[in-house]
Amino acid sequence: MPMASREELLADTFLQLADTLIEDFDVIELLTMLSGRCVELLEASATGILLADVHRTLHVVAASSEEANLLELFQIQNEEGPCLDAFRTGKPVVHGDLGAQSPWPRFGRQAMAAGLPSVHAFPLRVRDTVLGTLNLFMAQAGPLIEADVAVAQALTHAATIALLQERATTDANRLTAQLQGALNSRVTIEQAKGALAERANIGMDEAFRRLRAYARDRNAKLTDVAEAIAGRTLAAAEMDILIAPDSYVRFDHG
Amino acid sequence: MPTAYDRWLRIVTALGAREGPEPTPAGMCSAASDLLAAGGVGLLVMAEGVPGAGFASNRLAEALEDLQFTLGIGPRVDAHARGIPIIESDLAAIPECWVGFGGAAVEAGVGSVFSFPLRLGAARVGALTVYQLGSGPLRGEVYADALVWADVITRALLAGQVGLPAGSLAVGLADEGSFDPRVHQASGMVSAQLEVSVGEALTRLRARAFADGIPLTAVAGEVVVRRLRFDHR
């Protein structure tokens, strides 16, 4: 198959989003899909999506890799970085070259050490409320071109729509409850990644990749699969498939 | 606006001042009720997946917790099963919600009910239910406090199931206001190493951090990079 053009990939992303939103979907899986598409569409090295809890503290809900996960965490813990600025101001933060000049001394050093000199953050906004941010980390220094900014903003809006899908209420307590549910799902997924990584002797990125592939193959929600693994209720035979998926592929093909 | 950590510390400190270093479930209920200025607070503790012990701050909450146990339906049942907060801010407007429960709650003088799951990912230990005499949503600050109470009680119950050394709870709770994915990844790993629940695994990690005098996140980091195991292989 020839490589898809950016327009095709973008169209496919929104088609997949539209398909997902009519069903009872898993919000973490959707946000993970979107962060993966950011990597492809914007040639980013890593992306992450952060969501604020009721205390206005940010948490990582989706990341394209474990490295992105930790870079996001670094910003949250040090209380500085593009995602915090985008979250506080509600405006996009675009920074082309941390090597030349960095408004965030600690985060700047960390990102440069990871080989990511160009960092950008876009707020997930609903009217006056900022729910979280979408962040891009690039290996090439240089500004983000206008077309890329437009694509990043479109993906940010898509992520916002996904989060508000269940809203159908103006009750602030209920909206918060739904966001809290998404954050708790993330905890369950991290626990399941750990359990699978330990059993299969693999890294966290590979464990997450297997969880997603398994959920997709069975048309199950990522969070439900994670709950079964972390809650130790998944059948042993199913767990074996997750521990050694390759041996099962070979078996299937005789 | 106070940060999550400020709020966490304030509540853990208030709980410790009232109930001492090893708060009982009943003590946590009445402390939460007083500090949230609630009409009453009920606590459901699950045991092996079925409703186990129930606790309440006063007679009102006790009656409504008992009723939910008898009926097998109610906000606390849904909060536990669905794993998200269940909110009914105007019970009088829909007394037929949870048939048998809504009407009885209104008759008992309750205007609104807010039930929070006690969970840390896949570790689900029960539900904390706040009964208010008036109707309407909880103010933002009170709602945020209620979520922290649910979190604190979850961790205290998990710790109680394992039996932590005296004094470790207050230290451990104060240390855990922040979210670090490695803590949860390590809980999953230790759960697999020891064949215990993720809740118990987290408590083991915390006990180790307390014993060694280092932060929980540091212990978790060692587990995730596979420099530390709990099964001594």
C-alpha cells in the first residue's frame, strides 16, 4: 500500500473519530489514538495529552510513549513548561528552539537532554474553561508552520469533543465526575501495564501496545481489559496470549 | 486556589488531629461529615466483591446505608459498580430514582446525595456517600474536599487490610498527594510478583518507603527499572 498523504491521514483520523463517537467508546483509547496521529501528522517525536482534575492539577491521560509520559510528568512536578503556560493562559504556546533561549530553565534542560528542542502546547478549551492541554515535542529545532498549527488545533478540538461527549449536562459536579472517571481509568491502565510488563518481562511501552492490540482484536474497551488484568480476573489462557502473543500468531497460521 | 497537595495535607492533618494516627472507619466517617458540613456520611466497605461492613456518622446516614444494603440499589451501589461519582442534587424532583430509596431519603429529610467510589484504579474498596439536607450541587470547594476524603479513606482502608506499622499511615498519606504513573506501574508489577491485589501491592510499596525513609515515588521508580523486587528472587 502506498504511504498515505497527510490529507488522507487527516481525513482518516476524523472518520475514525466520528465512528468512535457514536458508540460507547473508551476515552483513553481515543485520546491515545489522537496522540499517535499527532506524531504521524506533525512529525512530532512525542506527544502527550494532559487533563486537569477538580483541584486544577494536571495529569497525563495519554502519551505517545513512556518517554513522553515522563517529560509531561516533569513539567507537572516542576510546575513549569509549555503545557502549564497553555493551561494557565488558555492560549497556544509555540516554542521553536529551547537551545537558543528557554523561558523554562529546568524543563528546557530536560527537553534538550532528551533531544527535543522544539516544544508546543495547545489548550483543550470549552468556552472559558481549560480542561487540559495537548503537547508536541519535536526533534528538529524550528518554528511550527501555520499549516501544522492548524492541524494541531483541529486535533485538540477533536480531543475536547471526545472528553465532552458524555457531558449532556450543565451540572458542574457531573462534568467533574466524568473527568475524574477518565483519570481513574488511566490509573487502572498503568496498573495493568505494570502487571503485564512483569509477567511477560517486557517494557511499559510494549505492555501498553499489547493491551491496546488485544482490546482492539476483541472489540473490548481498553479500560475493561486493563481492569480485568489489574484486578486479576482475566482468564489464565487469555493472559497467556498477552504474555506471548507471537507464539499464538504462529500457531494460528499452522 | 489551593493545590491538590495543600488540600490533601489539610485533610490528612485534620483527620490525624481528630482521630489519631490510626483512624477507624467510623471515625473517618464522622470526621468527613463534620468537616464537609454534611447532613451525614456513610461508608460502604466491600469484602471479596460483596458489600461487607457499613459505617455511618449519624442515625440518618446509618438508616440510608442500611436501606441500600437491603434493597441492593442506591447511589453507593452505583458509585462502586460504575467507578465514578454518582450525584443526585435534587432528590425531591425525582423521588422515584432508585425505587424505594429516593422516596425514603426525601422522607428522612435528605435533599441531595453524592456518592464517591473508593478506588485506586482496579483496587475498588467501597463507596463514601455524602447526604445533604438541602438540594443543589456541592460548591466547588466542598466537592473537591469530598473527592480528597474519598481518596484518603481509600488509602487508609487499603492500609488497614495489610496492617501497616503505627504512624506510617499519616506519613504515607501525606506523601501521596501527587500522581506518578510509576507508582501505579510498580503496584501492577508487585501485584504480579507476589500474586496479591494491586491495592495490597501499593500498601507494600508504601510500607517499604516508610521503612527505608525514602519517598514512595523513589521506591516505585526502582521497581519499574527492575532494580528492586518484592518476591526476593
